[in-house]
Amino acid sequence: MDLGIEGRVAVITGGARGIGFAEAEALGAEGAVIAINDIDSVAAMDAAAILRARGIQASAFPADAADEAEVAEAMRKIAEKFGKIAILVNNAGVGVKPDYSAYEMPAEVWDSMQRAHVRSTFLWSRAAIPLMRLGGYGRIVNTSSMNYTGGGRPGATHYVAAKASIAGFTRALAKEMGPDGITVNAIAPGYVATELIDGFSSPMLAVIREQNPTRRLCEPNEIGALVAYLASRQAGFINGEIVCIDGGRREFYWGNTA
């Protein structure tokens, strides 16, 4: 299937590794021109180099995805190089560990989580929309989580709140931007086989797999394929959706798996 994104510029935040890199690779395989943002400048440049070695046009634009000035400067450089963009994948964020009960959580831990997920999603969306309007085509794909769609879990209220905020932002922004030919959707992944779960114990991973109807983790390339479709011409009437990609698990039970 021709997704109609060949030659279109795609920005992926947090794109140097894990899910973000898989999203960049999937979009690039469909002919998109890739702009990788990551707070780790060396990792961003390495990721872009790997993609170029695979025949994908890719460049690195390092920046703290939640810093207003750095986002503005990165987007200025992207606009200077490419003129306009068509696709934005808001993937940047941080993991949950360590857990905190809500009544013991330091305010700065709460604020840091919202900054990494919600603020970054807002800043990059705000910066991207004018460049999407220039081309009359836009696809914004945000990143929510099974932790929101399934009701969350103890110890992760800050993370769940951030992912819920992204879902709400997605639906509201979709209504704002629809008339401009810009769609806004979000994905809600379950557990994905990336380095973020490398620290999980074997019993914990066994429980996670057992609780999933598919009895496995999601692979990063499966996330990439979904994002590539949502960025496509064919997905133009999908707008304001939170698309679950969790193997059907939905509800969340952490249990005693340490």
C-alpha cells in the first residue's frame, strides 16, 4: 500500500532509540524525510546516521523536547532545512520508575513527569502547526498509554495523569485543526520490548506476558507500522482517536511481581 508520505518531512521527538527510533524507521521506509529530535545529541546523530546507512534521508535536531527555547530553535533549524513539515510524532517522555504513592510524591517529581510528557507534546505541536499549514497537510501522532486507557496502577499516578492529559489534548486539538487538513491522534501502547523494561525482573516480565491475551510484549516495529498508517493519506478521516496497541489487555494489574 502506498501511504502517500514519500518526500514528506516527519519529526519524531525522542527518536534516537526504542519506540521513537522504530517510528522514525517505519516512516523513513515509506519514503518520509526524517528529522530526529532527542535530548541526547550523540544518540540523535547516531540514529540519523543509522537510518541514512539504510537509505533513508535523515537528520538530527538535538534539543530538550520540553524546553520552550530549545524547541523553538530546533524547529527553526528544521524549517530552514526543509521549509515545511507534514508529520509530527510526539514520542518524547520518561519512564515511571521509581514508583511513588500519590500521598508521598514530591511535587517536583509530579512536575517533572508532566513536563516530560505533556509540556513537550504541547510545545512541539504548537511549533509544528504553522509549518504544516504551509503544505496543507498535517498528521500529529501523540503518545498516550495503556496506563491511561486501562485505568493506571498504584504508584504511577503522575504518569497516568500525564498520559490522560495527552489524550485530552489530542481530542481537543483534533477539533481545532481538522478544518486545516491536520489530523491529531494518539497511540496507547502496552508493554513494548525496549530498553525501558530491561530492569524488570524475570517474574515481573512473566506476569506481564501472562496477563496479555497475546502472551507477549509488543514489538517496536508494530508501533512504527501503526504510526506510519496514522501519518498516511489513507488515515485522513481518523481524527481525535486514542488507538490502543496493547494486545487486548486494557485493564492493568501490577501484582506482587518483584
